[in-house]
Amino acid sequence: PMQQQKRQPELVEGNLPVFVFPTELIFYADDQSTHKQVLTLYNPYEFALKFKVLCTTPNKYAVVDATGAVKPQCCVDIVIRHRDVRASYYGVIDKFRLQVSEQSQRKALGKKEIIATLLPSAKEQQQQKEEEEKRIKEHLAESVFFEQTSCQPENRTASSGPSLLTVFLGVVCVAALMLPTLGEMESLVPLYLHLSVNQKLVAAYVLG
């Protein structure tokens, strides 16, 4: 029984799922409306929760109501303001940690990390996204194009030499052209081998 009592708090501590939205905050330097963002903490449980907001760089942010409580099956908004917008911070990833505990306990029952990033411009971000998509599309188009051209030479090599049928047809046509035309009586070739002008034309066409 003593072991069970010891184990139980360890299992509860830190394992409680924390429901917070969004899990990523993006601040844009050129858009003042994004300098203030809201985190919403949901409490789907049957008991009230205490919460505390921690940050890796607290000097850069002002958190309105960094500690508080959420009633059972309610939610609370936590306002976060970026108060040090400067170029040297562009692209730097900061982290917030939202810790929750039951009101009667001091130990954290659960925690959730939220990423915060400052970017120079929403427009630039959109352009970069579009350029990246364009590059991906171009790359896909190129890869399809190269696949097609790489297949063609193989086909050509397979049929580059004339086939036996073509050679045989050629020989037959040349022979047909050399044979005398119908009506040429003074010939050593038997009459049944004399060809009409039309037949010779067909042979010449096949050869051509």
C-alpha cells in the first residue's frame, strides 16, 4: 500500500494533457496588430485548474495575467504582447511554457510549450511562401521533363538500326525498280516478271 501511495502522485504529476490554442505565435514587425496575441487555455476537466505562464526570454514579452485559474469546463484568454521588436530578433525562436496544477496542489499536473517567433513582414513571409511553392512546382516540372528525355534515347537506341523487315522491303523495292516495265518486249526477263508503271511507283514510294 505504501508503494502505491508513492507511485500515484508520480503518475499524475506532469501527465495531464493541457489544451491550449494556438501552439505557435508569430509576430510581424511591420504589422502592429500582431504585436498583441492571445493564448486560450481550455479546462475540460471536472476540477478547477491553476495556471502559470513561463518564458525563455521574459524581457521581450509582457504577459497579462501570467498566473490565474480556470473553472471546470471553461476557458481563459492569456494576452501576450511583444514589447521589444527589433531586427536582431528576426527569426529567433522563443518558448512559452504553460503549467497547470490543481488548485489544492502546488505540483504541476501538466505543461505545454508554445513557440513564439518575430518575423520582419507578413508580406515578405507570403512572398517567400509563394516563391517556395513556385520553386517546388518548377522542380517538379523539371524532374518530369528530365524523366521524359531520359526515356527517349533508350527507345532510339533500340530502334536506331534498321529492322530486318525494313531491309527486306528495301531489297524487294530496288529489285522491282530494276525489273522491266510492262510493254518492254525486248527483254531477257520473262514476261510474268514485267511490272506495271504503278507497281514501280509504289516501290519507289516505299523506298523513298
